Amino acid sequence: MNEIANNMIHLVPFDHIAGYDIRPGFYEINGATEIPGGVNFTIHSNHATSCELLLFHRTEEEPYAVIKFPPHYRIGKVYSMIVFGLNIEEFEYCYRLDGPYNPKKGLIFNKDKYLLDPYARAVTGQSVWGRIKPNGNTYKARVVRDDFDWGDFVQPLIPMEDLVIYELHVRGYTKLDGSITTKPGTYAALMEKLPYLKKLGVNAVELMPIFEFDEMHDCREYNGKQLIDYWGYNTVNFFSPNTGYSAQVEYNREGNELKQLIKTLNENGIEVILDVVFNHTAEGNENGPFFSFKGFDNNIYYMLTPNGEYYNYSGCGNTLNCNHPIVQQMILECLRYWVTYYRVDGFRFDLASILGRNEDGEPMNKPPLIQSLAFDPILGEVKLIAEAWDAGGLYQVGSFPSWNRFAEWNGKYRDDLRSFLKGDEGFATAAVARITGSEDLYDPNIRGKNASVNFITCHDGFTLYDLYSYNFKHNEANGWNNTDGESNNRSWNCGVEGETDNEQILKLRRRLIRNAFAVLLTSRGTPMFLAGDEFCNTQFGNNNPYCQDNEISWIDWSLLEKNKDMFSFVSYMIHFRKQHGVLRKDMGTCSLNFPCISRHGNYSWNAEYNWNVHVVGVMFAGRTADNTGDDIVFIAINTYWEAQVVYLPQLPADRNWVMEVNTFEEVGIALNQPVDLQVTLQPRSVMVLVVKEKMKED
């Protein structure tokens, strides 16, 4: 491109506007791009009649130059201009567009509004977390120079079935960590947690939204506490990393700290998955702010009713019109950008069912956006994970249009296992289906065997500790009279609501947490859990702390020392999963000719699960990865309040069953304890057993 730009300087005559030499630019390169001698600015709008580029000195609110695009600088619907003599470190920019105003047709152009470039690579005025912008909803952008050296970096490309995903919030993960020496709550601080992540054993982190958002856009005060948009599910710009998560202000090299984080994690065998929000933006409905997409083409970027109002399938005021060709193009370019410039390993799509709605909101059989993402060559090796539902009632778990590329957050795994593990009747059949890969939802001949992302907890809902400490949500601190958040949590407080000194109740809660981890990490499918669950982090019963930038949401690292046995157990279970390939995929036929997957009850090979059944067994059998022996794992689960006898499958004389995990014990790790074919499962406990050869006597 630099060579082309140099040639243009000699081939195309200058125009002179506002003291600058300008020329027509590169129409196929969206956004603002530094070139030799200047900057190329390209934007598009289907309905605008004119466009102005506004240049600002850094931090100033009034432009020092306004450059109107000459009419002959427009080709089709695209405005493109090279401005020479600009130093990218000395200015910020935005646009003003004029055009028709007819709200009933969704046309709301306003020539006085400052508009943020939808393709901006960095947004200004956001770098100090928690500071209200003095100019309200006005956003400006910076031009970014990509000078990060990736060297001979190669991404890990860990197979989906081998991942253990750890969902975390960049700020909340380190905000309360006294061991962090750099600025807590930043990409740099997260990088300092690398030794911890490796010790835990996870090999993928799923970062809650890191696209630029304004945490202060809906700031309010309740009971003396400031409530803000802490989670970040209100995107301001899709191409810009959130500058509030940077330890240092990077100005025109925005993103290098994040790139270093991704590179460092990848080099240590940990992939990075981004939680992306393409279902709505921070502009809201007709009562929301007006700072970007509304001013470029409101009736293209958003789904509108016939009278120009906003459809709200996102629950956040507006819905991105994902299957309009212009929006499709933007989303595809965005994801390509994050893969090529940031080397991101995967994406989790928030409320992904919206991506499959057409312009009037109806679900589509073959959504063109989802199909484009599934077959795009640049995205060809990244993980694509759908949250297969939306706020409009479209629930597609098991039926999300995937082209065999999209995995799904398996919401039915969460619901069925929550109910079964706390002892509800009628869930044995469903629980075993989830543990064995949810083939009733994901036909392996159609969806393959890597479609299910299994989880019991995530950011949205109770932590695992709270799941067994509260019968009811306690969201009073959010200021909505406890009306927000999910009420059907399938939780159980074990006898006392919230905190207690009753040691028997505390022991039961810890056992149920061990049960959940033991089952999650021995289930077919990709396991995911919420950061802090491994040492009993709590949100004090708040199951929707989206606005709580405080101790409710921040990870309490003091609990790691208090609950180090739980951390050791979870780390052991992750290691156990990695050691036994049969838990992750079919590994051929074992020498005992056991099926690859079999279902059991109190008696081996008996899987008649009546309504009141509380005991199930699942056996995975195959060969070891090096094909030198058998790999056989049996998971026995008792969710009843009394002990139950379980009979294990018969083995040859030279083999025996060895207990590796017994969650009834406080530590939970049994390690090589031989057992008879008849074992007693203690109340509300899980055993994990393996087959080993008997030791030969001398």
C-alpha cells in the first residue's frame, strides 16, 4: 500500500481545503489509515448527501480544521480522501454527515452531530476508567500505527475437545489482587496471573467484552454507591480495544498491551477467546445517545419497525441489523481484523440468535452472516461459539445454524446438571445425556462431536459457591428492587440462606461444589467455568452484577488461601481430564470390548432411569493416546441424601477398579485406591474410578 500511495502523490493533482493538501483516497480501505506523508480517511453511507472530516488537537472539544469531502471524492456511497501533512500523534478525528430527516423511515441525519468512525481502531477519552467524559456522548478516534512485532509467533490451535475454558472479566479478575505490582484491573495485570493460570491448568481464557465501551454512559447512584456499565455489553466501537483496561496510555499504538497479553498467553499454551457483542450497540433506542451508527445510516445498522422504531431483541434498546449486507461486511471485516492484527483464537457471540434474524426480526433458515463467518478463510481456524438464544425468545440450543463450524454454550447442560446435582427428581436421563455429549441435541453426523460447550456457571448468574448458598437471587444492590436477573436458578442453599457458621452446611456446600467440578470435567464436550469458582468466590447472592464495579464483582483472592483444597481439587480434575483422552473423544475400542460410552445405574449395564432415580454411572472406554493400553473411566454419581451401593462392571482377573476421586472426602482426591466391584457411594457424592492392571506379586 505504501508504494501505491507514493505513486499517487506523483500521479494525482492536489486539492487544497482548510490549509491541507488533499487527494481522493483508497476507497476499499475502511477507516483511517496512516500512509507515507498523510492519512487516508474512508467512510460510507447509503443516504448521506455530504460528509465532513473534523480534526481536533488531542483532548480538545472544538475542531481546529473542518475538511469537507469534495463531491468528486465520492464514488458510489463511499467517501475517501487522503489528507497530507498530518502527524497521527497530534490529532483526533470524527465526522459530520448531512442527509434526509424522516424518522418514520429511519432517516435521522443531523449535520451538527459529531460521529465516531465505525471503523476506528482507537477511541479517545476513554483511557481513565470511571471518568465521565466532559463532552457527554461525543466520541473521537485516533489513527493507529501497527508496529507490534509478532516475530515467528504461531498460534496454539488447540483442538476444541481439548480446551478447558476459563471465563473472566479483565478488570474484576485482578482489581483486588494484592500480589499484582502493576496497575490492577488491566491487561498487564492479567498477564502477571500467567503462573496462576498455568498452575490451575486451564488452556483457554474467555474474556468478557473488551471492545471499546463507555462504562459511565448509564452511570447512576444507589444507596451511596456508584453503579456503572461494569460488564461492558454495550459496545461503542467494534474495532477498538477498551482503553480503560490498559495500564498505560498508548495513544497511537493502541492495543500493544493487549497484543502482548495474547502473545504471552499463546506462547504458554493458553488460547484467548473474545466475548463479542454484535447484537446491539450502546446507542440504545430513540431515547439513547446518538454518536455513530445512527448518524451514518440508522435504518441500515439497526432493525426498525415499519414506523421507524427500534426492534429490541437484545433487551438493550436496539438490535443490530446483522443480515443487511453492509452490516454483514462490517462484522466480517471486524472479526478478520481481530484475527489478523491481534491473533485472537476464537469468539463467543453474545445473544447469537440475533445474528440469524432477518431485517424484520424473523429467524432465517440459512442466515447469510452466519454462513459467511463459517466459511471465511481468515476465520477458518478460530473457534466460533454461539450463545444460541436472544432476549426476544428465540432459543436455538441444539439447532443453531452452524455449517459444522459453530459450537454452542449448552444452556441445557447447565439447567439439567444444576437440577440433577442438587437432588431434583426426574433429571437422571437428561443428566446422563448431557454428561455423554448431548447427542440428543447435537447429532454427531451433522454437528460433529465438538458442538457442546458445557458449563454450570458463567458471568450471567450465580457463582458456583452462591449456587449452593442461596435459594433466591439477592440483587437489591442493583437498584431495581430485586426485579432484575434470572429467578429460576435451580440453586439450593443447603439449609441456610447465605453465609453461615454451621460447619455441616459448609461441608455440604463444598462437597456439592466438588461434585459439580468432578462431573463438568469428566463430561464429553468442552468444559467452561467462571473465574473464581475454583476457590469458592462469591457475589453474595447477586446473580446479575452487571453494574457492580466493586467487591460484589471483583474476584476475592483472599479466598484462594482459605479454600486452597478446593483449588487443588479443581486443578487435579483438569489434569485428570487431560490425562484421559476418552473423556474428550472416542479413542478406539478397548481390549475388553467395552462400548466407547455406556450408561449405568446402581447395577452395571442397567440404565433404566425412573423418575425418582438419583444414582447414575457413566463409563468411557477406549485406548490410550499412544495405543499401548486401555483407558477406562467410570463416573458414579449419587445425588440422594443417603448412601447408595453401586456395582461396577466386571473385569478380568488381572485388572481392578481404582478410585481416583471421592468427593465425599474433604480433599476429594483419592489417588490409586483399589476397590471391589461393590462400592458405597456416600450421600450426595461423586466417585471417579479407572481400570488398572493389578500389581504382580513377587
